[in-house]
Amino acid sequence: MTEGESMKISVVIPFYNEERMIEKMYSELVHVLNQQTKEEFEIILIDDGSKDKTFEKILEIAKNDERVRYLSFSRNFGKEAGTIAGLEYATGEAVILMDGDLQHPPAMLPQMIEAYEQGYDVVSARRTRTGEKPHRTFLAKHFYKLANKMMDIELMDGVSEFRLFSRKVVNAIISMQEYNRFSKGIFAWIGFNEKVIEYENQVRTVGETKYSLKFSLNYAIQGILSFNDKP
Ligand code: UDP
Ligand code: MG
């Protein structure tokens, strides 16, 4: 890309039963993106089989904004499946993944894009654990400790799926995702040059988490088993 030329950045957001959140999410996102004059944007909204009015709201948003494209699943497949589908659907030269509940603050995007423009292939937003329930913080801390002892890759506490990927990385993820579904591991394992940016933990204001503690533990165990050469 030559200097001054605009590039397209895709923002991919999965939603499951977020009818009370989606409009607020969209308007905060657009507020931030509209201040970015250099780049073009594509916003990809994924309805992961919601049972509420999330999809109707996506249609309404898309009708009024030509930058918005969407995917809708007939049933709930889980955030990772939605995310991978979004990565496949995205056409931007860089793709930003973020949650649809404002726990991943849109205000971080300009900094992430700037780091990409400086040449990073992966820009990870890392949250602090301010305001989190103490037992969650405790479990997470021990999970990362144990996981990093047992696995062949290193995971960083607080880094989730709030990330920007260059096109090169997006293509790599798409080509390897069929072999392993543990995205925290996939994203860490790829090993492209990465910049980590910190943001303050955001407590969800509307709706509730779709992930129970039990689910999180299962996910963690699956991850440890799949990123491991130790028998
Ligand atoms: N999500 C999804 N499919 C699911 C569960 C969640 O697309 O089966 C979306 C959800 O709507 C949100 C994001 O994934 O935009 C993160 O979910 P959540 O906030 O429930 O997870 P947490 O922040 O508690 O880890
Ligand atoms: Mg959340």
C-alpha cells in the first residue's frame, strides 16, 4: 500500500441474545470509526442463532449503513464458530475481532489500528482485572499458571479475542482452524509479531455472560489437552 491511500479494515462482532446491547454497541463503534478519517471500514455483525430480537436489530442496522454486512446462523454454534465465520467473510486488509457487549471498548480501536500501521501483524488488547468477581480472578490466575506449565505455547492472562489481525494472519487462522478449535491457543501459537495494548476491565452493564463457570473450565481443559505434546 502506498502512503495516503486508504485501506479497508473489517470489524467482526458475534452476538448471541444481545437485543438489549446491540444498538448501543453499534452506535459507540460508529462514533469511534467516524473519527478515523484515513481508513474505510466494513462492520460484520454475526447473529449466532439468537432467540431474541438480535437478528431483527441487525437487519435494521444494515439497512441504514452500507458498511454493515451480516451473517446469521440458524442455531447457536458458540462464539468461536461465529468468529471464524466472520474472519472468513471479512474482506479487509486487517480484521478486528471484538465482543458485542461493550466489554471490549471501541475506544481502543484507533490505537490498535495505529499499531497495525506501524507494522504489527497482531495487536492484542489486554484487560486488567479491575471489578471482576474475586473467585474468577483467582481461577483465571491459576489456570494461566497451570496451562503455561503444561502446554507447549504461552498464554497471557487478560488477552482474549479482542484483537486486530493483518490479512496474512487472518489467512493463516482460516487455514489452520479446522485442526484445532482452541482459539486462545491458535492465536498465541501463530507467533507473528505482536503488540499488546492494555485497557481497563469493563464490567458488563446489560444482559449477562453466556459462559458459566462450568463451561469456562471445560474450555480450559480442552485447551490444555489440545496444545500439548506431553503424553
Ligand atoms: N456470544 C456468541 N455466541 C455464544 C455466546 C456468546 O456469539 O454462544 C457473543 C456474545 O453475544 C458477546 C461475546 O460473544 O458478544 C462474548 O460473550 P459473553 O459476553 O457472554 O462472554 P464473556 O464476556 O462473559 O466472556
Ligand atoms: Mg462479555
